[in-house]
Amino acid sequence: MKKVGLTLFSMILFFAFSGGSVFASQIELKKAVDEVVGTPYQWGGTTTSGFDCSGFILYIFNQYETKLPRTSSSQSKIGTKVEKDDLRPGDLVFFNTNGKGVSHAGIYVGDGQFAHSSSSKGVRISDLSEKYYAKRYVTARRVVTGENYEDMIKDDHASEDDSQALEE
């Protein structure tokens, strides 16, 4: 039985770092997101009392001890640009909802979906292909790699010893 568990763990790690990371990382990230789905929208909110879009992202990423800038506009300038076809869970997706540049953000969770705090519906999961979001999509950024990405796909959250903070 121990061999089966070790083999399964090895396979998950292999897929996590060989481009097949969607399934492995989707599990832990989706679990963290599901805990706050339904939380109301609150402008400037960063707690489970209420989130704005970037506050929601900060909350999730703080669980993995990953530091990010406060605003969606600032978040859209860090990490590595990712093409829409190459998204993996944990990547940030950005939208222009006000006609003035990046004004909304979410976390890609896999299967063409992203989690975000909508001003009208609070924290929810939406499809990138929904007309509203598809039309307003701007870019995506990968802000979690290496040890922090490993922490996101584990069954528990990151410890202080193995975290790296991203600089703005």
C-alpha cells in the first residue's frame, strides 16, 4: 500500500512539472477557492467578510505565503506572461472591465474556468469563454513557480520554511 501511495505521489509531481499540471494543482487550489465561494464583494476587501477582486487573489495566495501587489493593475505587471492556451491553475487572468486598462482579475483554476470576486455576485467561478469575460480578457501572468507551486499542489498549505515572496 505504501508503494501505491508513493507511486501516486511521484506521478502527481511528474505531471505538475511536465506541463500536465492542471489536474494535480487543480485539486488543492480549487479546495482553497471553494472555501470562500459565495463571500460577498466588498470594495477594498481582503478578508472573508468581503473581497474585491485583487483582495481575493491576495487572500488565496497568502495561504501559500506568496506576496503579491495589492491592485489588479499592479498584479498584471509581475511574473511571466502566459498565453491563454498555456494557462495552468494558479495563473492570474486579467480583464479590462472599465475601458481604461486592467481593472479586474481572477485566478485560473483549470478547465477554462477562473475564480474571482465579482462586484455583483461576490466570489464565484466563471468560464473564460463567457461572452462578457472573453470580450474583456487582456492577459495572464504566472506568478507561482518552483517551491511555491509545489506548495499549491500539496494536500496542505505552505510552511514558512519553503516559501518565496515575489517582488513587485
